[in-house]
Amino acid sequence: MTGGTLICGVDETPDGADAPAIGRAMAARLGLRLVLVRVIDGVPAGGRESLTARQRLAGAERTLDLIARDLGDGTERRVVVGDRAEALAQVAADEGADLILLGSRTAGLANRRLRWTLARELEAVTPIPVVVAPPSTRQRSSRRLAAAATAATR
């Protein structure tokens, strides 16, 4: 797989924080373009110009800028408004994505089970494969993630 696109859904929860780094490593290894997407939901139609909506959009853009800066050059970003599953599916279609990557949240006794509600919702609205990145339970090796990025630049 070379020359395609990986869409990485970004949220601001601690559990979803690992998805962009995993997305960068996957994109590097597979030769894919990485596009970070933050969906702002709960904004009513026509309400995009409200102060609250503008603040949420600006905050999402700052968050993506910080994440993209940490990941390095070549990371694209998009902020969209709408239902999370439908908006991610639309961005994936617009970008010609080959893969959608999402973070997951832990649930259940001792946080041993994962919740991936958004992945199930995406399955219903897009034919693009969805990969769920589990939250880290221990420190991920930055050397391993960096090795993937270094190998892709050769």
C-alpha cells in the first residue's frame, strides 16, 4: 500500500491520545498520507457562527496543530462540524482514504474491555476499513514508533 491516505480520528480524551502517534507510525510503515480529523459535534444547523461554536472550532484547531507539530512534517489536519460517524465518513470519502484509525476507551471491570462505539457507527456508514488503537496500558516505546517514521523517510 503506497500513496494512499490514513484518516485518524482525534478526540480530546486521555484514552484517545495514543491514536495520532500510532497513526503516524502506521502511515510511515504503509507509505500513507496521514490526515488528523477532529469532529465537533452538538453544534445545531446554523449555529456554527455562535460564540461557543467558534470557540470549540478554534480549540480543536489548536489541539490538532499541537499534535501535528509533535508528529512532524507532512501531517495534515481537518476540523469538521457534524455527527462524528457521518463527518468522519465524509472526510474519508473526500480524501480517498484507505483506512480510518480511531482511539478506544476502556470500560468494564479493571478497564479490561474496550469501547468502540464510533467504530461500529462508522461500519454502518462507510465501506472503508476501521482500525481501533487500544489505549496504552504502559509506556509505548518511542524508539519503535520513531523507527517506523525513520524507515519511511529512506
